[in-house]
Amino acid sequence: MRERNNIFSNIDWQITVLYLVLVLMGWLNIYAAVYNEDYSNIFDITQSYGKQLIWILSSLFLALLILLTDARFFSTFAYLIYGFMIVLLLIVLAVGTEISGSKSWFQIAGFGLQPAEFAKFATNLAIARFFNQQHLNLSHLNNRLFPLVLMGIPAILILLQNDTGSALVYSSFILVLYRMGLSGNFLLAGLLVVLVAVSTLMVGTTYVLFLLIGLAGMLFFFMKRNRKNIISLVALLVVAIGFAYSVEYGVDRFLGDHQKARINVLLGKTVDLKGVGYNVNQSKIAIGSGGFFGKGYLNGTQTKYNFVPEQSTDFIFCTVGEEWGFVGSTVVIALFLLLLVRIVVLAERQRSEFSRVYGYGVAAILFFHFTINVGMTIGLVPVIGIPLPFFSYGGSSLWAFTILLFIFIKQDINRNALL
Amino acid sequence: MAQRSNVSRQQTIIAIFLVIGVIYITRLFYIQVIDDSYTLSANNNVLRYVTQYPARGLVYDRNGKLLVYNEAVYDLMVLPAQVKEIDTAEFCSLLQIPIEGFRERLDKAKKYSRYKPSLFEKQISKETYGYLEEKMYRYKGFFVQPRTLRKYPKPIGAHLFGYVGEVTQGVIDKNPYYKSGDYIGISGIEKAYEEILRGKKGLKIKMVDVHNREVGSYAEGKYDTVSVTGQDLYLSIDGDLQEYGEMLMAGKMGSVVAIEPSSGEILAFLSSPTYDPNLLVGRVRGHNFKLLSEDPVKPLLNRALMGAYPPGSTFKMVNDLIGLQEGLLTVNTHYFCQGPGSSPIRCTHNHQSPLDVYVAIQQSCNPFHWQVFRSIINSAGHGSLRDNYVSWRKHVMSLGFGEKLGTDMQFELSGNIPSAETFDKIYGRGHWNAMTVRSLSIGQGEILVTPLQLANFAAVLSNRGTYIEPHVVRTIGNQKTLGTRFKQHHSTIDRDHFEVAVEGMRQVATLGTAKWYQIEGITMCGKTGTAENPHGDDHSLFMAFAPADNPKIAIAVVIENAGFGSTWALPIASLMIEKYLTGTVKRTEIEEKMKTTNLIN
């Protein structure tokens, strides 16, 4: 009993409440997204909202289990869990069921289970475990490469399942690495890479060439002009130009037609409202037609009448936008930001390196999902099919995100325990 | 140092979160609040504006018999923006259209609008609609709109009713009420009373899902408007008389118009050859229209309004009336007739000579009327011969000739009473006289009248100088009368003079050219005409009113190229008068002969 009182007096209620609110909002929006007067009972388990309720209840049960588990269990068995997940990923590659193009599902008793969702927290555990070593010397190349390997293995396996979106999630660990001492230049470089890539695709290499030279010229004018800086600048310029050309070449050469089409639609270079652009266009119409206050709960037409595809999973944010308008969308975004900031704040107060790294990992994964998912519904990032955490319909993802978050909550409860 | 660096890294990461949040909220503000094109697109997605087409008003005859009603059909509409890949072959075979036609129609619809419905295939029968309805869910972007089409219980009155067709672009451009695919009256009373018959279109706003299935009405029907059915028309036409007349006129080219003199109400209005008005309804309309318009006997031509004929001897009373009015002719005036040897116009009848105006009318004497006409033109006494002609023409036109009568039907011709200017142009001013234009004295030459004008003239005679503009509609909807829409006109001839002409006409029917077709118990006043014309054999004409002392019907019959007025036009007029006044026809032998004779070669 003492143990349990301890849990509930030390638990961070802010995060817990945010989690519950998001899950509840998700459930209500799934109901609205596929609302059908013939099945108006929100508890009807033949409908996706009824099923989602089962997922929610079972997630809460999982959360409770985690809270009751010894906090040290996760750090102790981190590698084992990671290894187990890698094995699952391998098995699913061999015997998994293919659903909408991705061979990433186990079909068990009518329910689909997606190991890729669970591999995220497992990888996060492994990375946290790695950084937990005392006297870790990051100047060793091996120590720098090891986290990359931990991220790379599941990423590649998931890529092989043809689930590009879930594989890309692993790139979010760059935030963790940054927090753990990776040079900020990598973040800048990452930003530069994105900027150069996007502008190359939009306006072509010639303009980018002039742009980069102009930018370098301005930097040259303002910076301290010593020999080292000048050499770095020139090197950077050459690399950037080279990158611009290779982006063009790479897109031309390596990307499939439908990927190219998606990119072109996103960049506004082609208008294709029937084909590739249909989803994004309908999604924008749904959100855009919500106006300031929205059309009201269950009054949305675009999602309810199926104009928006995947409206209860990847495009669940459309229902928020259409029925709750700008106000509701902003509230949801604010809730996610609050959750992310709270996780980072909690992560920072951890005494154990394991807990801190794990916390940052949670924030990074949630942030990536949030950014990509919401971004694609409003036409700011390419359509990459990954769920909105806690919101989107789906058992695997809700379970996985719940586990991911509650392991951290459990670590936080135990932060004052002796290391 | 390390601590501070960690804090700043934490802040950097939080800053990255916030930047993304701000970017997204800004973007949301733009697409949700500032740019309203998305709202429009959402409406285009989900709202379907369904026009509610009212049924056109019904048409009844003067006895309340239904002449025109409506039948339900279905128009297949298409919303090009929603059309997805469908099984074109199956779809086309259901509709019984060629597969190439599918693309064509779709392209046409796209040209009009991608988001507004266009007509894809019109007037699908109930049976076809039955098959189609079950499979509709497979054909995204298509839906069905109920319409009504005209239906005629009896195949009569084609020219009277006219027909209904789709509006042309020209009409749409001029009148904002009409939209592509609407129907509009194109001729006859359908055109004349279009605004009354059409009613008022309504609009229902429905919501559809992505599969184009209706899922309810928008805003609980708050913005819907109800369609209003067209008002019914009650015609002055007597359906039985009309039917009887069409039966008699079968196999003849020409026209019959019968008018109630006291009211100007048209009792029968027919043009022959005619056609079953049901032929110009629905999907077969185009095909039949082509057949009818290519027919050499021109069944589409409304001869009652658009046939212009020389009136021949039926015009003779006009000259007598003017002569009486100008004081140049009295009941005591006698002229000589030298029969076939008369000059400049020979007489075609055997009768006494000298003769007065009664006998002249009764025997249709040409020389008598030439002399009356000559005296009017030469010595009406108001000045020059030309002035006399101008005043003659004015009298003629006051009797309802040479101008449109202002009937409620469309496309009326004015006929022709040649003006002095016309003769100036032909002969040169001062170079023509009564002799030059002598044909006018016997209703030949440049004079042209329509059957309606001739019937109206019979009404003028029966009314002793007045007429109400002839019309076919008595009342509209629930109104009691049409008010003063149809005006009374007074001729320039004094009432007394008409008694002379009417007495002549009475003698025509009892002693003269029409004596063989008297109706038992009814005295008729009439006048035959045998009009020479440049297009072939003489036209057979007859005009009359009856009963003589209390006229109920005035009638004109024109039969093209049928010879003497007394052979064909007269008996048909006589039968129709009998039918109208007594309800039955006893002279079945004559009836049989008229009915079965084909005069169209």
C-alpha cells in the first residue's frame, strides 16, 4: 500500500491529465469523424469509436501496470526489450500481413498489431541505457556511432517493411543527441539541408547557386575574417552547392514516380486534385472550412461524409479543424506543446541520466509525430502516414505511445530514489 | 559551464517546439480564418443544389374538359467534378446511348461547369429509371431529377397548344430566370402564357457524401425554396368542336377558326394538316420535329395565324359597307352585269341584271362590286383619287384587316391591305387608278388575310361593326375574368350599313351560293369565296355566323387549292356550326363525304 500511495503522491499530474485529455479528445473526434446516425452509440464496439474505447481502457490498464512495475526494470532490461523488438521486426518481415502496402502487421485474433510502433520506445530505452554509463567518453568514435547503430537497425528494418513514415521517426533522436552534447551545427546543418533541398526542388539549381553565393558573400562581409573562418565558409559553400545538385540528381534518379509527385504537389509545382493531391486538398478544405469557431461538434461535413480519407487515423486533425475551428485547432496544438515542454522540463530535473535521455527521447518522438502529422493535414509537409499521438484511431499506436509516456512518468516518480 | 550549456540546449529544444507551434497556428489562422476559398470548396463538396421543377399548369377547354396535362419523367444529371471511373459500357447500355456519347456529354457538361449539375440524359422513362435507380450508387457524380412532360389525352389542338422545349442559350442570356436544361413554351399558348404556365422553380439544398449519396438536407431546409406549380388555363376553345373540325379537315390543307362574336372568344382554332401534339414531347421530339419540318405539306405551319390568303368574294361586303358609309351606294343602287362578258371583270354567276346590293352579295356578282369599288376610289369626294384610296384602306383596316388583331397567340401575321405608297412604288405616283387596282374590288390582287382575320370579320358583321380582340384563354387559375386585356374595337362603318351586308349574307345562305347547305332550324349568314392565287388551284373559302338573329358563332374556313368555296369550305363550316349549336350533326352523308375526302395530292 505504501508503494501505491507513493506512486500517486509523486506522479506528475500535469502530464497525466494532459495525456487523459488528449486521449479523450481523440476518442470524441474519432466518433465525429466517422459519425453515422445508424450507429450513434459511442460505445458501439462494432464501430471504430467503440473499439477505440477498448484501446483506451486497455491502455490505461497498461499504464497502471507500468506504474506498478519497479522503475529499475526498464533500465535493467532495456537492451533485452530492444533485442526482443528487433526480433519481432525481423519476424514481421518474414510472416507479417500486408496492409495498405506495408508489410508490418501481425494479425492476431482479428486485431492487427504493428511491431514498428513498439520499436520506438524499445529503441528509446536502449539509447537511454547507453547514455546511462558512467564516465561515458563521447570523444571516442565508437561511443558516437553506437547510438546511431541503435537507431539505424530498427529504422532499416521498418524501411524494409515499406513503412517509410515510421522509419523516419528515428531521425527525431537527433534532438536527444543534441541534448547529450552533439554540436548544434548538426541541427543547423540539418536545417540547411532541408532549406537547400526544398529550394532546389522549387526553383532549380541555378537560382539556388546564386542564392548560396549571395548568402556566403553576406556572411563573409559580417564575420570575423580570419583564415579558419574563410576556409570553413568556402568549404560549406562548396558542400551546399554540391548537395543542391545531388538533390536534383537524387530525386530524378532514385525517387519513385509517386514520391516525386507527392513532393511536386506539396511544393505547389503541380496541381493534381484528383490524384496525389486529393488527400491534402480535401484535408485543407476540411480544416479551412472550419472557420474561426468551427462548424460545431458532429456538424462537420467533409470528414463525416468521407471527403477526407483516413479521417479517423492519419487525418484525424481534420475533424478538429472542421468542427472546432481555429479555436479548437489552437487548443489541440497548445496541449501538445504543453505536453512536450512539460516532458522536457521533467526530463531536465531527472537525476539519473537514463531517465533524462529517455525523457528527451519521448519528447523527440512525440514532437516528430505531431509535426509531421499536423503539418501534412495543413499542407506544410509531405503526406507521410504516421499517426497523431493519443488522437488517431488505432490500438498499436495508442498502446505504444502510452507505454512510451508512462515509462517516463514512472521514471519521474522514482527520480528521488537512490541511484 | 556545462550546466549552463545544458540549460541553453534545453531552451533551444523548447524553442524549436514553440517555433513549429507558432508556424502551425499561423498557417491555421490563414486557411481557417483569412482564406475563405476552403469554405467554398467544402460547400461544393457537400452541397447539391437540386432545382425543384414545378409541373406546368393544366389546360382545360370552355366546358372544363382536360386538354393538356403532365406526366412524370426523370432527367439524369451529372456533376463532372465528382465523376469517377465507372463502368461506361454498362452505364450506356442501361441508358441506351452509344458509348462514344458518354465522353461527349461529359465534356459538354464540364465545359458548362465542373461543380454545377448539367443535364446528361434527359427524360428517362419510368422503366429505365427503375433499372438505373438500383445501380445509382456505382455512378458517382450522377443523380436523377424528376421532371414533367406534357401529355395530351386527345391528339388535337397541336397548333393551338404549341409545344414545350429546352431553353436556348439566347433565352438564358436574356432572361435570368432560365437555366440550362429548363423547359420553355416555344409556340402556341405554351409560349404566349409561358410565365403563367411555368410556375416558379424551387431549390432544395441537399448534402451528399463522398459517394454522392444524399445524406440529408442542408441546415434542415432553412434555405430551401418551394416550387410553385404553374397556374391552370381555362380556354375558350370547345374541345369537342375542335376535335370535330380536325376530323373534317383531315386530308385538307387550310384552316378553320370559329369565334364567339359577343366575346371574341375563339371556339375552334385549327390548321391542317396537323399532327398529334404528343409527337413533340420528350425524347422523340427532336426526331419527330425533323420529320414534320421536312414534310412538304408543312404540318408545323400554323395556317390560322400565318397563312395569308386572298379573301376572294368573302371580301365583297367590305366594299359594299364602305360604299354605303361614303353614301355612294344605297339599297336602291342598281348596277348592270353582263355575266361572263362583263368588263373589266367578268361575272361567274348567272343572275338577274341590273341588280341591287342584296342580290350582288347573294350571287357574288363581280361587276357590281367592281363598280362600287370604282365609285369609291373615283368619287368618294374628299379630293384626289389617291386620297380616296387612302380613306378606303382606313375603312378596310378598321374591320380588322391588314394588321395584327392582337390575339393572345404568338406569331400572328398581319395579312396585307396594300398602301397607296405600295402602288406609288409599283406604278409611279399618279399613274394608277381604280382600274389599275381593280382586283381589290373582289378580294384579289395584293389583298391577303389570315383565317383568323376572316373569322373575326364574320364576328364584326354579326356584331354590326365591333369586335373584341379574338383570344383563346378565358380565365387563368382562380381568377374570374381576364379583365380588360382584350379590347373592343369599333369599325368606321355605321351600324345601319351592316344590316344591309348581313341581309345579303342571309340571302347567300338561303337563296344564293350557300343554299344547298342550310341547317335545319338555324339561319346562317355567310359568304363563299373562291380565291385565285398564284400558287395553284383556287382556294375554297367560306365565312359565316349563326344563328342570324342571335349570333353564337362566327366562323371562317379556308381550304387551299380546293376549288369553289361552296364545294368544301362551306359544307365544313356548316357542319361545324350545326355541331356547335345543336351538339349533334344530322347531315351524316355530308359529314362522311367531308371527313373522307383527301384533297392533298
